[in-house]
Amino acid sequence: MNVLIIYATGTVTGTIFDNTDINKIPIGCYYLASYLRKNNINTELLYFLNMSDCDYILEFIKKYNPDIIGFSSFLFNHKFLMELTLKIKEANPNIKIVLGGIHATILHRELIEEHKQLDALLRGEAEKSFLELVRSGFKEEAMQQINGLTWRHENMVFVNPDSIPTKNLDEFPSPVHHGFNYNFISTSRGCPGKCTFCGAPKISGRLVRLRSSEHIYKELRELKYTYGVSYFEFMDDTFCANKTRVIDLCQRIIDSKLAIQWHVRNRVNFIDWDMFQLMKKAGCVQISYGVESGSQRILNALNKQTKTQQISEAFALTKACGIKTRMYIIHCGAMENIRSLISNIWTITKCYPDLILLYQLQIFPGTQLYDTAVEQGLIEKDIWKRQSHVTYPSGNPLLFDILHKFITVFYKLTSMSQRLFNKRN
């Protein structure tokens, strides 16, 4: 049995819309491939970034002669994947096509009913269910027993019960153990947050499950000494939520003299002086904060469960520990007004981040924000079928332009100040 796992973005467009994360292979693809390889399934991982040449991809697929192809599905690559999978099925009807990921999880029934080339969709975390599906040979009786599976048989659609998230993440092998080279690390699954714009809990649930510090350390060490990777990005949104685990990981890095640098993502309410000091000593060079807005009104509307005071405290503490800061700001379209603009400018000025990423608020099917926008008549329910990304309805476009220009000028001034400081020293 030959399995291909493919991450194909299609052509990504947009200027303000940041494409950095889109053009990273999802860590879930590596975990799927590794788990299959661990269980002796011949598996290859391919990726096609920022391109939409289906014929080119088809030529690659023919070389591998797969029995099953699994695709990582998102809103931004939905239209392209439907075009590509249709061409694959036309070229070889015997290939089984499986979709997974956030888009497939939320819209599983709509996708499989509308697109006849799809054989199955995996909902939620899929390492174990994908292995079961591969071993089932797509036989009806076996497929009925696979949790988290939505599938087709003789033009009928079946939706099996949800899968149960794995509690012990150390069960899953680190992808580096199965021949993969990468520099982004996932140390946990699940998020307790209830942000109205985020669909992550649909995949991994709200219960946070953590890999052990020993398991993470071994992965870092093997990537360092096998592939020479010395800079890592931790992908967890709440890396610092468990202080004990962070401290233990840092101590392992320090004691072993593992010469690496890394940066993490964090919430502004998970800060601690002693933890940050140790992180700095262990090689942490930057912390990214999902600030989203300097307006408490908008933070409440997004259900961030944070206070504006916590934002300034987090940036002050991080800088005091000698760690660089990155700030994520979301411009929330019609929610914005002159007061929120001033609040954002004031927050940026006060926090003085080393890097700012400005986004326009994107809304995704399955999120509270999307459902509310549909109920209020702001968007059509099936808009996802026609658009690769859905921006929250805009208000006064001048507010966004002013904020964008302010950030641009802010960067120029801070860069100039830094150059002058360096020159004097």
C-alpha cells in the first residue's frame, strides 16, 4: 500500500494578508506521515507551495504510483484542491482521495456530498484514524468502525462518531525519527480559549494536552545533530501556559549545552520573570503575542479574555528579560472606529514591539464570528465555496489605511533609531 500526503496551497494572492504561515508545511502532515511510517506503511510527503499547475503535480503523483492520497485542507486552498482532486480522479479512478484538516473537519458533509471525487474525510486529529483507514482497504465493514471518518459508499454518505483525542502525545513519534527535516515544533494540542474568530478547538478540542519536556528535548537534539538545525519556531499559541514544563525544558537545553535559538508564541496573560529569564538563557530570542487589538471593546468582542493592561505588562517584562517581541494586530473591519484606531496606535507606541504583523480580520466557517456574520446578513452562508478567504465586512477603509501607514512610519523611525544607537556604540 503506497500513501502520498500532499500539501498544496494553490496560488496565494494578497498583499496585506500575510502568507508566511500558509507557505509552511503544516506540522500535522509530518505527524501523519511519521505515524504511518512507524506502522510500516510506505508513505511519502510532497508539498507544492504557491503554485496551481495541476498537470505538473499530476506528473509527480504518477512517479509515486499511490493507492491513497491524503490532502491537508484549508479555506485558502479549497477551490484549488477540488480542481486538483478531480483531475487526479479522472487520470486514475482507482486512487482513493482523502481530505483532512480544519476545513475538512468543519465542512465534511458539504464537501463529500458536493464533490464526488472525494472518497473520505478525516475529522479532527487523524494519525490513528488515517492508519485505520489505510489498513481497512476501504472495505465497508472496516470503515464503519473508524471514528472521525466521513465517507462515501455506493453514492451514500456515512458520518461515523467523532474520534477521541489522544491524551498522551508522547505516543506519536517525532517526525525527525522517520527522516523528516524541519524547524517548527508543536509541543501541545488543544486550546482553552474561546476566541470568536478561531476554529482550532474544532480540530484538537479545548482540553490542553502537553508533550513531555523530555520528548521535546530529544526532538530538538536530534534535529540539531542530524540535520544541523539551530533555529526553531514553537508553533503552540500557549507555549508558556505550563511554567513547570517550560522551566524543565529550558534546564535540559542549558545543562546539555545545546546551542540553539528559538522563538515562541504566547498569550499576554502567561508571563513570568523567572521563566522568561531561563528561556533567554536557553536560547529564546523572540516571543510573539497575539495582541489582536489595543481596544478593550474589540478584545471583548473577540472574546480574547485578556485586558489591555496585560498587553503592556507582557511587553515590558519580555523586553526587560532581553527577549525581542513580535505583536500581532487584527484590524476588525466594521468593528473599528476612531477610538479603536487611537487605542491601537497608543498600544504600539507604548509597547514598542520589535516587529508588528497587521492582519485584516479573516472569518472561517465553523467559528462563532462566521455564524454571527451569517445571522446578521453580513455574508452568505456558502461564501466559502467562492472565495479563498473571507474578510470581515469592512467599515471605514481610511481607518485601516491610517493604521497601516502608522506602522510603516513606526518601523522606519525605530530602524533609524537603532542604526544611530549602533553607530554610537
